Amino acid sequence: MDALLSLSNDLAAAVEHAAPSILAVHARHRLPSTGIHWRPGIVVTAEHTVRTEDTITVTAADGRTLPATLAGRDRGTDLAVLRVPELTAVAATLGDDSSLRIGHMVLALGHGPRASWGVISALGPRWRTWRGGDVDRLVRLDLVMYPGFSGGPLVDVSGRVIGLNTSGLARESRLALPVGTVSRVTDELLRQGHVSRGYLGLGMQPVTLPEPLRARLGLPRELGLIVVTVQAGGPAERAGILLGDVLVALDGAPVSGLDDVQARLGGDRIGTTVTALVIRAGSRVEAPIAVGEQPRRRA
Amino acid sequence: MSAIAAADPGATRLDAAAAALAEALARVTVEVRSAGARGRDRPGAAGGSLGAGVVWHPDGLILTNAHVARGDVSVVLSDGLARPARLIARDRERDLAALLVDADGLPAALIGDSSGLRVGELVLAVGNPFGLARALSAGLVHAVDRRGIQADLRLAPGNSGGPLADARGRVVGLNTMIAGGLAIAVPSEVARAFVREQLRARERRGG
């Protein structure tokens, strides 16, 4: 029975190794979420668990409750970054995204600490969340995410943090944000308080394109995006886009949903030109749009 | 070379260790059938409730949950034979009951120290979920608090009263309920205290 015992001891030691960097985050009514002491004085948590920006506190592993200030939040990746200057414990030991393998035994941890056991069930390439955030790698988990676990660490059997768990990005499956993504977004939030995204200044919704029109204009997809609002003075209006235009491609890539548009409007596109192909009065019209920066919405 | 042969030999040792432990645990686990039970433990057509219990002492002392042992109780030992059991103590507060069967030399559980449990350590449960005799579930310690031991482990109603054991096979708790997807177990220290109290009370009564 030694093999089982040594695994058991490893798992318990992994929890103990990670525990000092796990905090309770009090930023919503009642149920605290979990945060990770990512760097000295910097705590990351799940954005959807931060409901107040005024009086945020964290409870450190040593039991002290400390004031925290919100450095920035990104709905796209469901990450919020807090500054907690009085935090003295060591920050988390961060793992390396390239070491993740399907089948690896992992622990999801919540403040307390509390533990949940499972495996990495699937890994995928770079993906975009339904809220428009860029995630470097899809990490899907087979484990139970208990209430209050969002924002907590996914750790490997040696107690290294290999991701941040959140239930805010997918309803059914359990996902973790890989370390590289959390660090990248944290850098950007600490620098400017938000994550920059490209912006066209358009409100659109999907419409079915009539078959004869598709055939005549050589459109590959059944759906296009009809423009229902044009932001006054915004990038699209300056490029001459009109209400009722149907967007079918950006830079030659077909678009049939808002995700397709978001995928071509990362922060790196700000200031560059994207060529929009729209259907107007039954004809193809090309319009170069200078991509702007998404205005910040106040919560 | 097959994928299995290529696998880390440590993994097969792990499997063998887990299987040996499961077997040892099944030997000290009994089925508890109770005619007077109501609610979710009632298996329906079969009549009476089906829970589990732990052989606490070789001379026939069996511990289970109070909510499993109601009315006329019988137990099925690991030899597959059903025996009538006498309900000698019941504490609804702690959800513990002590049963006595007329037997000796039973394979008894090794009782562990629940106060030494660490969050993250492996735990195993054996019981009769859905009437399936001596089925095993594996998980780990989620948290230990005033509610008892919380384990990240899948239980079903027929697990009630059965053992929760650590990676050494020592019984650290009696599975009692499922709350928010977690298994809640009465710690072995609480069960030990219950047994001590009952024995003392029986001595005083001269029983």
C-alpha cells in the first residue's frame, strides 16, 4: 500500500505548499471567492466574483483580513487584479504551460484551504471566450468546482500553480486559465487598468443571406451580420458604413458571428486598417476601417 | 511494445495498492438492513433501508449511522450471510448507532486518527450505493471543520454508515451524508468517543 500512501502524502503536501498563497476575496455579497497571491503584493481572482470596487478585502492564509484595491479587471478573460500592499507571505510558485498534459492529476483549491481532485481532461489551442477574451490555451478539467472556488489555483502534484480556475467562462465544463494568460493579462491590467481591444463602433446581429444573393456574390457562408447601430463619430461611421449594411468578411476572412469579428480585433489591431466587405443594396462594397480602441465601460 | 507495458511501473504498483486496500476495506464493511427506515434510504420494492456499517470490534460490535439503524436491523457480513443484529445504542445528534451481532473473530477495521487528517490526502469509501454491495469510491479530504470531515468523493445514499478510510486503510470516519456534492463523514474520533461512552454505560448497568 506504499504507492497509494506516497501519492496521498504528495497530494496533501501539494495542498500545503500552495496554501500560503491562497486567499479569500471579499468583493461580493456573502460567498467569498478565492484569490491567488500571484506576485508580491498582487492578487488575481475571477472577475465575475468582484461585484464591488469600493470596499474589497482579502483574508490571507494566516487569517489576517487586509484591505485591497482593484488594479484592473478584464471581463474578456474573467480576470481581476488586486493590490494588497500588506500581504507578506510568499507568492505562488508558478508552473510552466508547456508542461501540461492530458491525464495529469491536478487539484483545484479554494480558500481555507479546500481541495478538489481530478485530471486535465482536454487541452486545446488558443481560444476566445464568449466575452471576447484571448486565452493562450484551452485547459479543460474533470473535477468538481465547489462554491467559492472561482479565482483559485489549479495546482499540480508538486503544488505548483498551473492555472486559475473559473466557472465564469463556460457553463457546463470546468476550465482553467493557463499561467501565461493570467500573467499577460495581469501585466496589462497593472499597466493600464484594462485590456485593450480593437473597436469598430458597430452594433450587429446575424442574418440569413438569401441563397440567390449568396450565389450571385459568391458568399461562402449562410449568415452575415446586419448593422443595427453605428456609433456616431466611430471608426465604422468615418469609413462610411451605413445602417442596414450586412458585414460578410473582414480582411478577406468570412464572418458570420460576433465571435468572428472579435477574433480579428485583438488589442494589437488598434491603429491598423481592416478591410470590411459589406453587402449594400445587393452589391459588394469594400470599406477600409481604421480600428479604434474600445471605449472603457464603467461597471 | 504495448502502451500498458510501456507505462510507468509505479502506476501499476499504485493500482495494486489501491485494489488491495479496497479488498481489505470491503472485508470490514457490512450491509445494514433496517425495516423501520423511511425516506431516501428506502430501496423501494426490497423493503427496509440499505446502508452500510463498519466492524468495529471482532466480537460483533458494528458501527453505523443512527439514520440507517431503525427498528429491526440485520446485517450482512463479508461472508455473505445475513444475521440479526441488536441495536444497543443510538445517538441521533452525532448520527451514530452501535449494533451487536452474535459472532466473534470478525475481521475488524483498523481505526485511524481523524484529528491528523490533512486537506488533500486520499480517502476511500466503501458502501452499498444503489444497493450495489461494497462498491468503492475514491477521493480526497476537501476540508475538516465543525461539520466533520468533508471529502471530495462521490457517495450515494447506500454509503451511509460505511467506512471512510485513509491511504493506509485505517478508518477515519463514517460516511453520513451528501451536502453540496461533498461527502460528509462523522470523524473516527467522534465514533471512538461514542463507543467509549456506550461501553461505560453498559458497565454501569452491568450489561
